[in-house]
Amino acid sequence: QVHLVQSGPEVKKPGASVKVSCKTSGYTFTRYSFSWVRQAPGQGLEWLGWVNPYDGHTNYAHKFQDRINLTTDTSTSTAYMEMKSLKSGDTAVYYCARDTRTTLGMSRLDYWGLGTLVTVSS
Amino acid sequence: DIQMTQSPSSLSASVGDRVTITCRASQSISSYLNWYQQKPGRAPKVLIYAASGLHTGVPSRFTGSGSGTDFTLTITSLQPEDFATYYCQQTYSTLSTFGRGTKLEIK
């Protein structure tokens, strides 16, 4: 079975950085891209960006492009999301999700991690 | 960025009812539209992909339709486990975006 296992909760001070991991198993890591999505307390889903483990190509939401870095490690089948210059408004659950595409290139997020709570507080 | 507008933001219904949730894109997105269900404290689950494709294992009471800018998710014969929040997502742009969600509550 496909599994995405995320790292544990983090508490950071404003201005700090955080790196969340997403270790995968049960499929060929380089065949699928990842999206990262966050959800602030009581709020909706917010797409952060996308990374392709095959070639390392990334796309970032405009809102985060200066502060976020998505990477992958093919040797351990793990995806990473690093965000710097954290603010209180970055407090949220951060999800990794596998991106599956149809033959026409239409994507959907078919497997999700359980989420990692990142709390930013002084 | 492409904006996704969902309506209503909340909805009350009873078991056995038929409900429809709509999603409108700020520009044409062809059929690059997914629907997700999320329950409290859980990760979202994909229901519908490419506007009308039923994801593996999803009950047939969930149907999606639409293309261009206007899309709908219909749930026929609501079951107790269907009370949740539903989100649309466009993947037409390389910068994906979600709608704000529709909370479906028990009447």
C-alpha cells in the first residue's frame, strides 16, 4: 500500500525556519510529483507548491515563492518542505500529497500524509 | 492566480436528501477540476477528478459535472458519513488553487 508518513509537530519562534518531511513507501517515488497544502486552524485548504522528484522541478504559489523550498531525496523516497521567516500566520497543519495524473495530464491528490502541525509563537 | 468560488459556504441537509455544491472559476479551466471531502482532524480525500471522474472506491452517489468555469458536485441520498466539508481544486494552472470550502451539516 501507499503510505506518506510526515514528521512530528514543530513549535517555532517568529523569524525562524521549519523543515517538514514526508517519507513515502509502496510505490516508485520518482513516478509521481508532490503537492504541499496547508490548513490554518478553522480555515480552508491552501496550496503551497509542487515538486517533481524525477527532475527536481518546482512550482510555488506566488504568496510563498520567496519563503518556501520544496525538495526531494530519491535515496530515501522522502519529500521536504522548508519555510523560512515564519510568522504567526503560518501556524497551520502542513500536508504532503501525492499528485497522480491522467493520460491527459489532469492531476489529483490521491494520497495524503496525516499532516504536521507547525505552531509559530513567541 | 485563478480564483475558485464555492457556494454555498455552508449547507444543512438531512439523511436521504440530494444536495448540490457549486464551484466557479475566475477563468476557463476546461475540466481541470477536482473535489475533495474533509472530516474534522483528518486529511482531505479526493472524490472526483477531471470534473466528472469518480476516484477509486468513492461511492456512486457522488457525481461531478461541468466544464469551463462552472462546476457542480452532487450527492444523492445523503448518508451520515457524508457530513463533512467539501473543497474544489483547479489544476489547470501550474499554480493550483482551492475553493474556500462548503460545510455540509446535519439538519
